[in-house]
Amino acid sequence: MEIRLMNLRRNYGSLHAVDDVSLVIPSNTVYGIIGRSGAGKSTLVRLISMLEKPDSGEVYYNEKRVDNLSKEGLIEERRRIGMIFQTFNLFSSRNAEENIAYPMEICHMDKAYIHKRTEELLELVGLEGRGKAPISTLSGGQKQRVAIARALATKPSILFCDEATSALDPQTTRSILALIKEIQKKMNLTVVMITHQMEVVRDACDRVAVLDSGHIVEEGLVSDIFSSPKSDVTKEFLSSLTNVQESIVRWSKEGGHYTLRFRGNSTDEPIISSVSFSTGAVFNIRAAGVQVVNGEEMGVMMADIGPDEETARKAAAMLREKGVLVEEEKKEAR
């Protein structure tokens, strides 16, 4: 299901939480919305999921406008939505299968169907035989798997994931993201992932919108955003990935006035050696690594270039000619 937002605004007093946001979320895709704390992510997802009404603007599911529905219409439309939360939001008084069954019970579905559907969902999320398990006996990853199964119980068209992996360790996060991607393909869902973690965008999403102070500052394919970020906010998010040891290693905390981004085949070519030989530039590499984004290799390197500014400019120009994105650290005004 395609989601279309037109000029959405939501204010809380003088705070413009969502300020004139227009966005198209394609159907049958995993779409990320990333922003720092206070950027407006949670408010935006509440507007998209019809939990709040915008002060102005419109929300469409395919060609149907949904922000102005009656109470009865909202209840009916929300049944096409599944939601997963950071804190799981499971009933501690119910076991795993009873938690999964709950949305179907409130829709007054047949008991035999509920039992059959619950067993299917337990198998889908890798919890076969754990249906009777009390919630207190499950790990964080298993709790999130129960929450995913519950969100899928009524066969929604849209799945919202609001910081769904923030409370999990890195290994469990990767397994949950892989599960969500697998489910999305099997069920042809539109998945909207709200996060402040660029790793989640890298590992799970097809497209991403970067939110800052209630505005969309950048939007596009994840591979394009990673290889050629435009906004300072996006660059800041990407720089945080240098702390992820399995992808990028930083062996010097000082320096690194240039960030070089390589894409695809350029990650395998001796570009630095070629540029150094041609221009006489000296590269002092401070950090480097290769990540895989949507199956495509993306290289990043943080370096100082010398021995002087003129040589550095020539080297940067030649790097750009060879398809490398070169970002220079902004110098503070004196």
C-alpha cells in the first residue's frame, strides 16, 4: 500500500513538531524515517498511522484519504495497520500465543481460526513450540518476535516499527531486522521503520527520509544517501557508523579532515595510490572500512591530505573525477 503525505503540520504550542512534510512512501518496500531525538519522528508516525490528526495537511493510503475519517472509519482502517514498539507492549498476564491472539479476539474472529493463525505466526517468527511460554521467561529478542507476530495477526497492509530494535543488543538487532525483511517480502507489506540508528537504515531499508526539526532534509534510496549524503544531519548520522567496529575501523582519534566515500567497483580500485602518484599528495589515513548497503559495497575513508593545501585541492579534484565523493571538514571562522 502506498502512503502519501501532503503538507502535514502538527504543532504543540510554539513547538512545530511536524512542519510542512510532504512524502511518498512506496508500496511493498521497507522505508526508513531517521532523525535525532526531538526531530519529530514519533509525531510523524502518529500522524501517518492515524493515532493523531494533523493540524493541517492530508494523509492518503493509496488513493483514500484517511486523516479525516469518522471514528468508525478510523477503527476499520486501523485494522489494516500493524505496529511494533521499542518496549514490546506485551501483556505480562498472557503467554506468547495469547498475546498474539489478542488482536483477533477483539475483532471477534472464530476461535478455530485464531488458533490456526496463531500457530502459523509462531512458526513464521521462529517460535514454534513456545506458544505457552510466559512472557517473563522470554528473552528480549523473543519478546520482539511475539510482538511482530501479534502485529501481523490481522494480516495488515502496513507495518510500523517505532524504534523496534533500540532495546536489543547488536546481534539480536540483526536477526530481528533480517526477520522483518523476510516477512516484508513474503507478505508484500509496506514497512515504515522509525529509528535514530543509521545501522538499522543500512541493514533493513530500501529508501530513507532524514528528519530534522520537523522538516525532511533529505530523502532517497539508501544506497544513494550513503554514497552521497547532502545534508549535515545525514553526514553526522553516517559519521556515527565509524564507531561500528565490524564495518569501519578508526585507529586515530585525531585528524581526518577529509571524508572520502567510494561506491561499487571503486572500492576495489587503487584510487588513492593513483592519485598520490599523479599529484604528489600524501594521504594520512585515520579510519577506513567497507559496508554493504542493499547488496552494494560502500567504502568510507577519513584522512588528512598533504603536504600542502594546493596539493590537497588537486588531489581532491582528481578523486572527484574518479567518482569519489570528497567532503572537507569545515574550518571554524577565526
